[in-house]
Amino acid sequence: MEPLRYGFVGAGTIMNFHAERLSQRGDVVLAAVADVAEATLNRAADRFDIPGRYTDYRTMIEKEDLNVLVVCVPNAYHAEATLAGLRAGCHVLCEKPPALNAAQAEEMAAAAAQRNLRLMYGLNMRFMGEVETARRYLESGRFGNVYHGTVQMWRRRGIPGLGSWFTTKAVSGGGALIDVGVHILDLTHYLMGQPKPVAVSAVTHARFGINPETYNYLSMWGTPVPGGPFDVDDLAAAFIRFENGASLVIQVSWAANTSDGSEIRVLGDKGGAEISLGGGVRILTEDNGFISDITPQYRPQDAYAAQHAHFIECIRDPEKPLRTCGRQGVVLQHMLDAIYRSAATGAETRIEIAD
Ligand SMILES: NC(=O)c1ccc[n+]([C@@H]2O[C@H](COP(=O)([O-])OP(=O)(O)OC[C@H]3O[C@@H](n4cnc5c(N)ncnc54)[C@H](O)[C@@H]3O)[C@@H](O)[C@H]2O)c1
């Protein structure tokens, strides 16, 4: 079987994560990379020995005869780069969040479906051992009917790239919610069996990033840009209602005066799960008439590597269902949009998703 030719749009931090995993596989070729910043482009291309180097990703797509495009640019460019890749016949792995809004995510999903191409989102946390384990319990019916989920991910001081594109709404689409909330919202929804969302009530806050000169932190993802904008949320909280009567509560921060930590709880009428991301999973149920806990043992795995292995299997086998497909990206993006809409209006907002 011919190796798949990969191209990357964006050569920043997350591209390096992907290229590191892909460069260890024997069934792919890292053919080309594009980035508007030449120094970043050359650094990544040198590190992974990538021959094709471009400052314009459209030229790369045109010239390189790629099979797969990995979209690693800021959120505002996810849709245009993904669509350019799909129109050129590439399968696309697009980083999270799917896009800036649900209309873009709809266009991306439709473009992939029309061309029978694979579009997957970089929701790599679905490939964590604890998440896969909990999902197996859900699928085997051990939770019964799942009617509620809660998730929280607290960062005490974890604003990424303060003043950069991360904190500029026009380029990022938002702050804590769309950056990291997207992962935990997706995971909780996935572990609840992906019910259809119908309404959201939410609030967002911005208390730390708005004072960059006094923001006190120990480490930062990405590079801060002194004097750059901060017009996004650093905390979000939301209550989501689903068509089947289920509900979900999410709280997420980039910065808050509380301890770091994350936890997902999924509650069904026969059993529930408590997942500590990077920690473990506990199943709470009844067994033989006893209230019982199960602590499944599972093999830890590199979620990014597992994500690539799955995507490649799905490209090779068109019948294999994708774990995070374009359609799921649409639903996820609708929930994100509704959270920001409700926070902006101060009222519950409805979500309309065509079947
Ligand atoms: N899955 C995860 O856990 C995870 C983690 C971090 C980031 N991400 C996502 O990955 C994406 C990139 O994040 P990052 O941390 O690597 O950011 P980054 O700023 O380190 O890298 C982005 C790169 O894109 C380049 N770029 C910007 N516009 C471009 C364009 N039009 N054409 C080509 N290159 C362009 C920039 O020069 C930069 O080098 C974001 O969407 C982010 O949400 C996902």
C-alpha cells in the first residue's frame, strides 16, 4: 500500500505534536508544510525533514498532490483551510474547535460528505484511556439511561498566548470555552451518548486577561504579545438541555482563584462514571444487590498517536466509522455558539439542528 502524503497548514505548537507522532509511522510521508511565518515554517520543516515548504497553503495544496491535510492554524482559518483541502481531494484532520461558528462547521461537513472524504476534528481527548474505558461501559448499557452529566476543568493561571490570537475574539472565536471547554464539552456529550441539544443558559466572565499588566502566572502555552488584545472569556459556565430530557452542566476556566483540576461525571439510572482526566475512571453502580464501585484497569496511551492511527484506519477503510466526524463537529459547534449567545443576551437560547 502506498504511503499517505501528509501536508500541514500551520507549523506552530500543535503541528509539532502531530508531526512528532506521524514521523514515527512507516505508512505516511510528511510531504509539505505551510506557515505564514517563515522562521516557524523552517524550524518545523528542518526538525521533521519535510521537503515541501510554503508560505501560502493554497500553493502547497495545488503543488503537492497530498492525500491528507492536517489543519493546525488559528481557529478563524480552520474552515477556509479545511474547505481548500477537501476541494482538492484531501482527507482532513482539522484541529479543534471545528470552526468559528456552526454555519462554517455545516459547510465543512457538507463538503466532506459530498466528496466522500474523511473529515475528522482534533478532539484527541476522546482517545485517552479513561475516556475510551468509560465509553465502553456506556456502549455496553451499564449506565442504563444517561440523564445528566457534569464537567469542570479549572485552570488557576492558564491563559494561553495572552495578547496573541488566542485572546483575540475575531481570530479565536472566544476564550476558555472555545479553547479548552470544547474538549470537555465534547467528552461529556460523547460519554452521555451524544443526545441532541435543544437549549442553553450560560454566563461568561473575563476577570484576569483584561488586566495583562497584573496577570501573574507560572507558565503559558504559546507566546504572550505585550499590549495585544484580550476580548474573550476566561471563565464560562453553562447548563444545556437535550431533546431526550437529559442535562449537562459545564464549568471551565483559563484563570480563576481555585485549584487546577478536571472531572467528568456521567449519571445513568443503572450506573455512572467519574473520570479524572489523566487520572482514572471509576464506575459507580450496583452489583449483586450491593452498591459497588468498579475501577477498571486500562493501558495508558498517547491520545495524539491513537487519533492518527484511527484516522489512517478510517481513510484506508471507508466503511469504518470515524470517531469525531464532521457531523459531530456541527453539533458541538452549535453548543458552543449557543453558550456564547446565551451569555451575551443573558437569557436561555434555543438550538435548532436539522436532522
Ligand atoms: N488538540 C489540542 O489539544 C490542541 C492543543 C493546542 C492547540 N490546538 C489547536 O491548534 C490550532 C493551532 O494552535 P497552536 O497552539 O499550534 O497555535 P500557534 O500559534 O503555535 O500556531 C499557529 C501557526 O499558524 C500560523 N498561521 C496563522 N495563520 C496562518 C495562515 N493563514 N496560513 C498558514 N499559517 C498560518 C502561525 O504563523 C503559527 O505558526 C488552534 O486551532 C488550537 O485551538 C489544539
